[in-house]
Amino acid sequence: MGEVFRPLPEALHSVADGSNAERWGNVMYIPASPYCEKNAAYARACGERFLEGASPSDFAREDYEASWSGRALLTDLDAPGRAQLGL
């Protein structure tokens, strides 16, 4: 698998300002978990979905980013980011 996934010590999250009804308000979380094959498989599945611009399997299948211009791509990730997604 190359580089070892080293999770963050605690979950991080960000909440977008939802006070403006003209735009979306979103919650983003970055889960932290111990390394095991089950979590590594989930990370790889998230990496595959990322490449497609698709929603992760534990989110509603909305796939908003699939057709977005300017969305993050593999080339936007550094080596640790690619490793954490099994890419």
C-alpha cells in the first residue's frame, strides 16, 4: 500500500455559514480512526468515489461534484492525501 495511513488524533469538522438562504450551508467532517484492513478498505472506497466526484458510500448518493468544473482532482492531493485515500 505504500505510505502508512496515520490518522489524526481527533475528528475535525467545519460548518459553513448557513445564514444566507441564497447559498448552501454544509458540514464537512474528517474522521479519525485506527488503522485496520476494514478502515483501509473504506478509505480506498472513498478514494475511488473522490476520483469520480461521487458521494462516499455512507452519505446520500447525491454526487453533486461529479459534473462540477474546478472540483478537486487527484493532482490537487499531496502524497499523504493520496495515501490516506488509498490512491
